[in-house]
Amino acid sequence: VVIACPDALGLATPTAVAVGTGIGAKHNILIKNATTLEQTSKIQVVVLDKTGTLTEGKPVITDVVANKSHDENEVLRLTSAAEAKSGHPLSLAVLEEVKKRNISIPEDIRSFNNISGHGVEAVVEGKSILVGTIKLMRDRNVDISPLQSDIDRLLNEGKTLMILAIDGSVAGIAAAADTVKPTAARAIKSMKELGLEVAMITGDNKKTAETIGKNLGIDRVFSEVLPEDKAKYVKQLQGEGKFVAMVGDGVNDAPALAQADIGIAIGAGTDVAIETADVVLMRSDPADILNAIRLSKATVRKMKQNLVWASVYNVLAIPIAAGVLYTSYGITLRPEFSALLMSASSIIVATNAVLLKRSEKELLSV
């Protein structure tokens, strides 16, 4: 009875979890509970929302194209008027460009309507203004062929397009680009080396999304996805029998984060995303996605090692203390030695968990 060590079995998992979550918190990776820490090691597919996760989330206007009788400033002026009430990152980019060029935004703006995932429409100075995606223009029967060569060029450069139509006729394009985070490509490469499948989900045009995905080395790209449909694509991957992590930062990512087996929120994201997620990355660094997975795998290894040790110890020590070796070999254990061995078993389990800190630097680097 003295040599038996149920404490070692009881400590095997909690000590490893405590050390693992502590290391994560030290490096701004907040893992909400022990179950999440264990489950993160099972991730097979990482789905990355593009804006704010892979990119800085601060697009800037790079190109302005005007059609025929229109000019660049007019394109920006009317685009900014329609986008003024949107609050979308692209609308903020347009407003910033208008400010740089000292263009005044029209005050006569009526009948504003946000078309989720596609664009906006409004009546500006008595003109019907439509700003949005290629799909939106086609749905509204706007002929964009006069600007097709510019559209193709900008899409091939991986830019996001805001096409402007005035009274049903295409008037111009405002193209935006968002800076890819410096660690994104390296983090994705390391994830793939770890055997993970990486997917990107975005509302961008298919050509733009594929260009960005190719540049980053992403396996699978879901493009032209409406905000409310992101969870459907996560469910689709789960339907393929895969254990899925979703990484996002916006309000519209919350349903997908909840649907995923593991939801990972970027710390600079919205309160809703952070509340919904299982893991929060406070640094907004794609490298920390990989670091969280590595940390989870290392912690689970320590749990298994501790459980094996505690089980083997009890299976061997209890029969020896009971005298199973006395008849054949004359070996027995005095009570005080049994007590020491019991204490040593618990110490070994705790020490093994703490040894996780020795590989901290290797685990948390990309």
C-alpha cells in the first residue's frame, strides 16, 4: 500500500497541461482549457481567413482606372461617396486615398444599401451609383468589357477590385492591395512540413485569391465566399473526415470559428471572434498558429510519457513490495524504501513535465 502511487497517475496530465499552457501564455498564445490544448494536437487542416490573418488588414489603393469620359478623381469621389457608410476595410482605403488627393466627398448621398459580400449601392447627387465585385456587376447587367484588359491585369497582380458603375454604365475601377504579413509564407511552409493541409478562405475574386494563394504556397483556396457562408466550408472539410482549425479575426468569422473543431482568433480581432475561439493569438502573427500546434503536440507527448511511466511503475512496484520476488530471489522492500520510491515516482512525473520548458525555444520558433 505504501509503495503504490496513484498520485503519479493523477499528476501525469495536469502537470503537463499546466506547463504547456504556461509556456503558451508567456508567448502570447492563450489556450482556454486543457481539452483545447490536447485537441489542438489533432489538427489536420488549418483554414485561414485572408484579411487580417494572412494580411495586415489595412488595404491601400494602388490603381485607379477611369473609363472614357470619366477621370480618376471622379471615380474616387463617387466610389468614396457610396462607400462612406460601409465601414469595410476597402471603404476605409478609398476614403484614405480621397483624403490624400484632397478630393471632397459629395454630401448628397441617399438610399445607401450594403450588398453583403459584394459591394454597395447608393444615390449620389441624383445618380445611381453601384460599387462592387465583378459578380455584382454581372448580376446587375453592367457591361464591364470596356475595362476588361485592366481588370485582367489587376487580377493577375492579386489585387482586389472595386468597380464603379454610374447609372448602369461602367465608369472605372479602384484597385486595392493588402500587405501580406512577413511571417505568413514561412509559417505556411512550416505547417505543410508538419503534415498539415492549409486552406485559405476569402471573399476575393477567384483569380485574385488564386494568385495570393499561389504566392503563399497554400494548397486549397475558397474564393468569393460570402461572410455568412464561411462556416459551410469548414463543415465541408469536416465532412471529408478531417479535424479542422479555423483562424480568423472578424465578426463574420465567429460562426466558422464555432463550427471548427478548434477555433483560433487573432488577438487584434473583434471581441466576438475572441469570445468564440478556443485559442487566442495575441500577437496577430501567423507563426503563432504553428507554434500553438507544436506546443500542443509536445504537451501531449509529455502526458503520454507520464502516463506510461506512472502505469509501469505501479504495475511493477506493487507486486515487488507484496513479495513476489521474495520466494525466488529473496528480494523484498522495507516500508521506508517503498515510501521513498512512491515519492520519487511523483517527482519524476512532475520533473518530466517541467522539462517541456527546455524545448521552449525550439517549439516556439518558425
